[in-house]
Amino acid sequence: MIVTAKTIHKLIEDRDFRYGNSCFWVDGVNFVHQAIQNNFEIIKLIYVDEKIDTDFKKEVIKNVHRSLHHRMDLPEYATISNRKDIQGVGAVIKMKHQKNVVLPGPGVVLEHPSIPGNIGTIMRTCSAFGIKNLYLITPSGDPYSFESVRASMGSIFHINLILMDSHLNFDTSHIHIGTSLHPSATLLTEYRILSNDNQVLIWFGTESRGLTPQSQQKCQVQLKIPITSQVDSLNLSEAVGIVLYELIARHQLALG
């Protein structure tokens, strides 16, 4: 793929184009730095000469082979940046994820999440609580969309992203904890981890329907966040944050 402002626009706007080329766009020197630090492949580094005004930017650029450099003038770069404070450093980066595997250690499972911004925020929350493995059961919103990457604040480069075709791809090597609003579900505040085993997967469904019955059957435990009757549900990213805080920070779920 020849990288130009036009192709970057298409990477931003067209999911099929992103996946057809297995790459995505990031805008900002910190994103590029985190990608390099976590061994993501840089397809093309884009920068504006007049914006390379700090030693940090110079160092990041120096860490990418010259053959991958592409200079762009400021007006053209402004068309592919949504930042008010244009940093003038971005990159086209190779996607890095796994498919239909269950990795050792704790993880979060999102069943058919639809909103990219929520997916990105959940990446950031997982990273904050030391959860390395994030599973997305497809179809789902795109974790590589511009909105998701931006909301992740670079956490997309710190986690293991695993795309799963079905709930059937999960094995029995983990304890599966589901989230539910059903009256019979255990209150989150009353649940205690009974084992120091860190092989735990915490499942979340969509805001509108929750987990499917098939996924609920997969879970040995169903937990419910105590909320008032004034709201039907919480935003998905809020729910993930509350559950991870309760199970990890308060109940000290072992992270290995």
C-alpha cells in the first residue's frame, strides 16, 4: 500500500480497507512511541518538519528506520488529524491481534460490543488494572477504528487483543464470571474470590441485551452491580470499570 493523505483518510473511514491492508492510523507522538516500545510494526511514519520541536519527537522519529519516513506539509497533515494541538507525528501501523485462542491469565470478554469508543475506553481500563487479555466476540465494533484507538490512550499497544468467532471458542481452563441484571445473580459487593487462581475471565454483554443465554450458561458465576431502579443499565465501559475495581482492587484478585 502506498501511503498518502488519501489512503490515510480511507484507513480512518473505511473498516474494510483497514482490514484488507491489516493496518490502522494513529495520530500523536505518544501513540507512535508506545507502538514502537511494544514492538508493533510501523508501516510508515508521517511527520511535519516544522512540528518536530522537542527532543522526544526527534528521538521517536530516530527510532524508526529512514526508509519508513514520509514528510508531509502542515496543511496536508491537518486533514488527517483531529487534534486542536497538531503534533505533526503519526504512523500507519500493522494490526496485531490473535484469533480464537485463550491465553493464560485473567481477561475480560466483551460479547458483541458495538461502540468503538467504549472498546477503547475498556482497553484503557484493563491496562489500568493490569488485565492483559481482552477478548472480543465478533461481530463487534472495530478496536482499530480511530475512535477506539484514541479512547484507548495508547492502551491498545499494551494489551493482548483476541478476536473470537463464538463463545464456543472458550475452553474450561478458566473460571468464567458473567455479569447480569437477573434477580438471582449474586451482588458484586457480596462476591468473594474463593481462590488465588488467576485463571479468571469476566464476561460482559451489550447494554441493550446483556450476555446471550449461551454465554450465560458458560459462566459458573453471575454477578450483578447494585444500581437503583431509576436506570435500566450502565454504560458498558462504566460497568467494566466498576467490576474490575471491585474484584481486583477491593477483593485482590490475583493477577500473576
